[in-house]
Amino acid sequence: MKVKVSQKDIDKGVCGDGNECPIALAVKRTLKTDDVLVAVDCGEEDEDIEYMFFRIADKDYHEKCIDKYEHILNFIHWFDNGLIGHDGCEPFEFELNI
């Protein structure tokens, strides 16, 4: 399923809120549900690895289900740090295999 993160999603998104970030808003619109969480887990304290996943209706979707996984992880960081526009968050689309 193709998910389009629009400029409207970016404008309405809330920094640091996995239920209201632009990606969550786009997934909610596409799937016609409000039960969406986009989360980043930093793993164990001694690891330097981050994991991103979507929780939709109490089911988790990880890297194997998400096209452009690295871009989405970067987008989350850019958005939460206020990097909007050409050098940061711009509209894009990705595939979600659910």
C-alpha cells in the first residue's frame, strides 16, 4: 500500500508525538484509522542502534514491511529537530506492506 506524506501532514504534525507526527497522520489517512503509532526505539543502553516501527491496531510493523525505512527514520529526526524544507522534511511517499 502506498502512503503519501503530504505537506499538509508536515504542517499539522506534532514534534515528538508518535500518534500525531506527519508519518502517523499519513498512515491514519491512508488506512482510515486513528489507531496508529510511529515509534523509535534506541535499543539497549550500550547499543548505538535505533529501530523504528509502526503500531497499527495493536500490531507492529518493522523494517521488512516498510519501504524507505532509513529515509523515514531520518525524517523523524529531521522533523523532531525542526529541519523542514529542502534540507530536511519534504513530502514523500513509501510502501507499507501490511
